[in-house]
Amino acid sequence: MPNAKKTTKVGSIAEIRECPETGSKSLHATVELKYGQLISHFDPKEVLDRPNYLTVQMSEHRHIMLNPEFLQYINHSCNPNVFFDTEKREVIALGQIENGEELTFFYPSTEWSMDRGFDCLCQSEVCLKYIQGAVHLPLNVLKTYKLSQFIQQKLGIECSGTSNP
Ligand SMILES: [Zn+2]
């Protein structure tokens, strides 16, 4: 089967799939997951002071490379099914996830200002089209998402009018 997707099992509940045409990778559930279920713990493999396209923001100047590494294949969606809890360092399910379903998270739920934006192709009804971090999104949109402690703090600061112009 020359066109079969390459898959790599990681842990007991997920696999990495690689699209043979584009080489793009994604992470998919290999079991059914329930709301609030722990998908993986994570730790910093490396801590950087600036974001890149693989890092997750923990605080103002802490951007971590993920350990385990396979978590980096969780792509963005404007209608995500997992959340990176940066306090507990856990990836959790935001709802029922079917066996085989792609795991996705909302990048602005942890990223304040990304190093570069991208056109979102998630095709969800609520797609925001262009993603470049929470600072670029209206508050009423952000409030519909589960957000990291850091992003919530930043929003508090931004809204109280004490931030620098
Ligand atoms: Zn989208």
C-alpha cells in the first residue's frame, strides 16, 4: 500500500500519523477518551526565553520544548478537544474523543504572542482564520475558551488598563 499513512504508536492512547502527500504529522487517539481524562503529563525538555513554532508558553519569558516530544504533533484547532494545563503540566481531554480522532488544542490558550502567525485551515464553524496568539484576539472570543493561568493573568492586566500603551 504505497499511499498508506505512516503511523507511530506513542504511549498507550495515541499515535502519530504522517500524511504521505504533505509529510505533515498529527496526533490521534487510539482509544476512546472521556471528558477531563488525562492524556499525558509533560515537562520541559528545554526552556527557551523566546517562542518558536514548537514551544508552549508557561509564563512571560518561559517557553518550553515538550517532553514527551510526541505532544508537539498536537495541531491547532479553533474547536479544540484537548487542553495544555500549564500549572499541573497535564494534557487533558476537553470532551469525549473518539478512537482515531485527531487531538487538537487552541494555540492561543497558552500562547500570548506567537513568533509567527498562520492561516488556520481547521474548517470548524468557529474558525478564527488567522492565528498568532491571544493578544491578537478579542476578549469575548477568548472567553469562550479554556485558557492557561498565564493567559488569564495577561488578560486581567490588559483589561485593567494598567498595561503600557
Ligand atoms: Zn481554525
